[in-house]
Amino acid sequence: SAPLAEVDPEIAQAIDDELGRQRGTLEMIASENFVPRAVLEAQGSVLTNKYAEGYPGRRYYGGCEFVDVAENLAIERAKALFGAEHANVQPHAGAQANVAVMTAFLKPGDKLMGLSLAHGGHLTHGMKLNHSGKFYEIAAYEVDPETGLIDMDQVREVALAEKPDMIVVGWSAYPRELDFAAFRRIADEVGAILWVDMAHFAGLVAAGLHANPVPYADVVTTTVHKTLAGPRSGLILCTEEHKKKINSAVFPGQQGGPLMHVIAAKAVAFKIAATEEFAQRQARTVEGARIIADRLTADDVTDAGVSVLTGGTDVHLILVDLRNSELDGKQAEDLLHQVGITVNRNAIPNDPRPPMVTSGLRIGTPALASRGFGPAEFRETGDIIAETLKPGADLDALRGRVSKLAADFPLYEGLEDW
Ligand code: PLP
């Protein structure tokens, strides 16, 4: 049949334009990455045609012998990568994985305790318009207003006062490692299920650069498309004890047919995530974030009222605090966009500005590390960001420096001919 460019030139053009944007700019949205060619191939495969409700060996459709191979590989690789007893690789996305966990362990009206959205939590951890906030009672812990850190004494106080049925540990915007053992002790003290959502830092865990929550938690969820650099999707890990409950919460509890092309692409991503090359990429990711945090805490930057929450980072992202800057989050995001750096504005704890404006930026390094950036390029990127956020920046010159970095690290070379 006819190629996309003939069948639908408008969509073909949008895809081409997006490829051009990804190639010509520096992608620094902390939750994004560039998947390897092998992942793109699996995800764009004929497996998209197959219905496979059920689980490998127990499907409600015929003809599942080959998609079973793919799903079994994804399951075994996920278990090995994170040292888990069971993996469910069917959630369509991180949010679906999280709904499955909540429905597996909670009844409507039970209490879920998570990090407040305004302090870096995710909307699936209790935001009032989300499934989590609508069906469950919510209790929230926060970061310390002085240090910006999660204070385990405060977490314990909230847990003792609120007596949650489940505690969720994880974040979308927090630059430090969490103490899983301390969360486990608190969960045990109040009789709560411990759920870790490692969506952001799963790649670092796979590379051994961040503590693994699997030994501490009853259940762990993650997205596969952030630091893990796989297809846009979700994953649930748990002990053998909870396997049945989790599987039936995903299907038939919440989803119908699994996306077999995406599951095959997850298997590929998990295979790659077990390699030394992947571990080195994660090391460059974390080192790059530290280099940029160092640059953004230098005197010339702090003089312009720009600072970094918690003073640095342990992970793949930096949270920039603009409360003392002339720029708000929206203006800073727009300026960086003008020089070709893509970031997102982000509310900071106790943000005085509204959520569509904010007083912060979230800046991440996974996509640039995947592109091949090392310390020298991250140093130059940090300089460009610092110059852009200072008054009187020469935006044209800075755009030129971004274009040079982008040109030096080609992305998806020859994709047109694959
Ligand atoms: N959990 C956390 C901690 C996240 O940061 C995200 C995504 O930003 C999700 C869950 C949801 O993932 P998805 O966008 O795939 O539904």
C-alpha cells in the first residue's frame, strides 16, 4: 500500500517537522528522551495489528504465539533488570500503571498519602481532579520550606496523624534521592502498603546509580519512556504475593487489549538498559545535571536572582528557583525556547505565582546524554542557559551556540532511508 507521505501528506509533514525540531534544538525536558532506533522499529511494527487480551499462555484470542514470545521477553527482562519477582508490562502509560496499583490495593474512600503536587509530586498521587483524588481520601507530605528536602520526621508525623492505607513515594520534580528504608519503616509503623513510583529515576536505578526501591516496596511502578529511554508506556513490579491482584487490576480491571508493539519495544528497551553502554549514558546524564547545577549556582547567576533548589542535584534534573529573578517561569521558558533549548516551567514549593506562570524551571539531561553529550558539552549548555537567564543576553549569539552543539551531535542520522 502507499507510503505515508502519499496517503497523508499533512501528517507526514508534521512528523518531518518534529524530527527537524528534535534535531535542531536541545531537548531538556526532564521526562523526555530519544529512543534508540531498535525501539522505534519494534514500536512501528506489525505487532500493532494483534489483539492479545489476557497474559502469555492464557489469551482470549488465537494467533498469539509470537506476541507471547515478545511479552515473555519483556517480563523476564524487566524482572532481571530490577530484581523483581513479578513484572506486568501491559500498562499503556505511567498513569494507567498507577490506577491499576490503586485499584489493586485500595477501596474507594481509603486513604492514600503522597508528596503534594505543588511540592513535586505527580498528579496521579492525589490531585483532586485525577482518579486518585476523586476516588480516595488524600493526605500529603511536603518538602521542608527552608531546605527544599523531604523531611522524614515530617513524613512520619503526617503518617501517624493520617493513618493512610497506602503511601506513595516518588516525584516528578525533586532533585534528590529518597530514603526508601525510612519510608518502609513508616509504612510498617502505620500498617500502610508501600508503593514507589520511580517513573523519573528508573533508568538511574537500572544503571545502579540510584537506590533500587524494589527490595523495600510492596509494589513499584514506572514509566518506560523517561530515563529508561523506552517506548511511551508503563510497568508494574511486585512480589509474587501480589502478582494475581496486580495482573487482574490491569486486565480485565482497567485495560482491554495490550499494545503488543509497545510491549515488544519495552522488551528491547529493557535489553538495552542492561548494557554497559546504557549505564555509561546514565552516568553522563547525572554528571551533566551536576555540571549544569554547578554553573547555575555560580556568583554571576545568583547575582541575577537565579538559584537552584536544594543547591544541586543527585539525579537527572535541576529545579531552578526564579523567585528573586526578574523573570518568571513562563518568561524564562520562552527565552530558552528562543535560543533553542526546550525546558518546562515548573511550580516550586510554595510558589507565589499561578501554575500557568510559576517561579521555576525544570531542566533535565537524559535526552542530551542519549544524544552523546559528555561533560564538555554539558558545560557549554550550562553556560548558554546561565547567559540566557541573565539580563541583556545576546539571544542570536546564544542560538548560534545551540545550533552548533545540535549539529555536532546528529540525531537519527539517515532516518529517512531506514
Ligand atoms: N508518575 C510519575 C512520577 C510521573 O512523573 C509521570 C509522568 O510525568 C507519571 C507517573 C505518568 O506517566 P504517563 O504520562 O506515562 O501517564
